[in-house]
Amino acid sequence: MTRNALIELVQRRLKFTDSKKQFPALYVQGAMDIAWQQIIYQTYDEDFQDINFYTKKFSPVAVVEDVEDELYYCDLPEEMIRLPRIGEGVIAVNQLDSRDSDFKPLREQDFRLMSSQEVFRVGGEIYYYVGYKRIYFGESMTNEIAITGVEIDMCIPFSKYDLDEELPLPSGQSNVFVEMTLNYLAGTPAVNTENKNSS
């Protein structure tokens, strides 16, 4: 189901439950973002491997070299949902059109500690850590991989999907998502749209 179809479904259900209530699009959008994030968190808590289903793939993502720090990095292609895991909302990083390189996430402090060790530079793994707006790669990142870019799987907010884009919702989860959204909106005061200044 597309993001737009889910928005329309929520709006139809709102009219059905109480036709007098008028919820601004911003309120509905906020509730849908909260419900989507809750589904992501619940999935991660119940079985962290199932979180792969809720990712969006970005490819290719350009990798550049910071000549001052001598580190390769890429900008996060989109805002992410931050999960309580190493790598946060970045679920996987891969070499474009290949799985030859093994990308492994680290916490920033571990990344900086390991950068002084020889194994960090000569090993086959490409270590990375996720910063606020960037992903930083270790010295095993090669210029060849950087030139072609990388592939990144991320959990992103509901509002960051295009309106006509299919959301990764399993069968039956659409109804759960809509119900969660309506529950969040149930605690939101409706807006009075009556124009008291009209003559």
C-alpha cells in the first residue's frame, strides 16, 4: 500500500468515527509517523532480524574522502529512525552490485580506538560508524569502492517515503498501522474550523 493510500484510509476512518472533527494534515502526519516508528520498534524488540523487512534501499550513495582526516564518508541519504543498536537506523551497508567486501558497524569510540591498530587497516572488513548525518568508513575502504558508491538499507520515518511509494508493510499490518494512528489521534484535540468572522 502506498503512503498516500494509507493517509487516505486514515482520513476516511476519521470521518467515519466522528464527522464533526477536523484534524489538520500536520496532526495526521505526526500521528502516522509515531505509529510507523512504534511498529519499527516493536518489530525490532520481538525479532531484530525482521527489521530487514522495514528498510528502504538507497543505491548508489556517493562516498567521498575527507583529505584532512584521511577518512572516507558518505552523507546519510535520508533521515533515519534511530534504533537501540550499533548502526542505529542504518541496517546494512554493502558494496554496489557485489558482496565481496564485508561492512561491519562499530560504535564511534570503538571505531576511533581500532583505527590505531594494524588489523583495522589491513583486514578484509570495512568498519564504519554512523554519525549524526554521515557514515564514516575505516581505512579498509578502497578508492574503487568509493568511486562506484555503496548501497545502504535504512529504517526511515513514514513521512520520508514518497506519496506514491509502496511501504514495506506485511499483509494485515496496514490495519494495525491505521488503528495505531487513530489511537494516537484520539488524544489530539480537534480543530474548530467554524469561521466566527464570517458575515
